[in-house]
Amino acid sequence: MNWKHCDELRPELPSQGFGPVIDDLERHSNSGHPMRNRRDPGNWAHELCHWVNSLLRVDGYNSFYVLGGRYLTLPEPKVTIEQVADNVPADQRGKGYKLYLVTMRRYWNNQPLYILDEATAYTTGLAHHVELGQKDNSRMMSANEFVVYSRVLLETVKRLVPSYVDMPDLEEYINWNAGRVASLTRCHNGERLVKPPVTPEIKPAVKPTVKPDDFKLY
């Protein structure tokens, strides 16, 4: 994947006291954003991931921040969220289907990578809880639900736009995030992994050329 590096916008910001995931996101966001949520820090992490993604986004492209200063940018494929939604099997439509793949079409129908924006945000929220040893079954289930929608997105793009220029990166990112969600889910459910959870470095000394496995959270 063509991973990119983004500098911290507020490198001297002290810890917010809500764990390393939120600290990372806060240092990569501008001051005065409206996403702080002390009552629900998991939502804080989720929504702030959206915020950082939006700061990295450019016209015609979508960006996905995965912590540790790393993100991926992909061009929007010429499919719609409606086309993706129609291909989700009825028995795999979770509680978020109506909101995210039906209602949100009014805003994002022609930006199908919105599905990956939500997938990344739910994964980040789950990572926040796992880092702190907390349980949040709702976010865990939502992160897994978006693995399904992401894979249907990939199938739809392959079928309708086989010439999509960044197909390899799209497929690799979806598979990489699915593996990340699977590992986070096992940690969330109390399984001890051979490779224990680690937090990505907040301040890499250089802007490295990395492979996904070099900075997997889990």
C-alpha cells in the first residue's frame, strides 16, 4: 500500500488522560475541534478519527488515518453507496445498515469510500477500548459489521469499475483493516495474542517508508 505520513499538528500537547489512541488523534488534529466527549471517550476516538480523515482529504479522494502518523489516500471509485447497499446480503445487514448505507446516501451516495471512513473510525474506537482493557460490545460489533460492508464495496468496485486505478491498494487496505478488527476483537474478548497489543510511536524520528506489518496495532 502507498502509505503516507502526516506530521502532528500539536506535538507539544500534553496527554488528555484518556489513553494513547485519543492522545495520538488529538496531536494530529487542530485545536478547537468539536469532537471531545469526556462522557464517551470511545465516541471521542471515533469522531476524532473522522475529523483527522477530513483534514487529510482532498477533492475526489478520501483518506484513512490509522494512528502513528500513517494514512492512506484513495480516489473515489465511480460507484454509489446505493449500489453497494443493494449487494449486501439480507442476512448480513447489521444494525447500522439503514443509517449508514441508506439514510446517509443523501450526503455521501457518490462518495462510496465513506464506507471505509466509517470502518476506520469504528476500528479506531475499538482500538481505544482495547488499549485501556475496556469492553464495548456495541463498538466491537459495529467494527465487524463494517468489515462486511467494506468487502461488499470491494466486490462492487471490481464488478462495475474493473479498471479502478487503485484496486490493489483498495483491496489490501480492506483486508488489512479486517485483520486488524479480528485481532482487536480477540483482544476485546480476552484472548491473549502471541504478539501483545502495542501502541504506535506518537513521534516517529523520521518519515519512514513502511509496510503495513511494520505498524499494526495488533
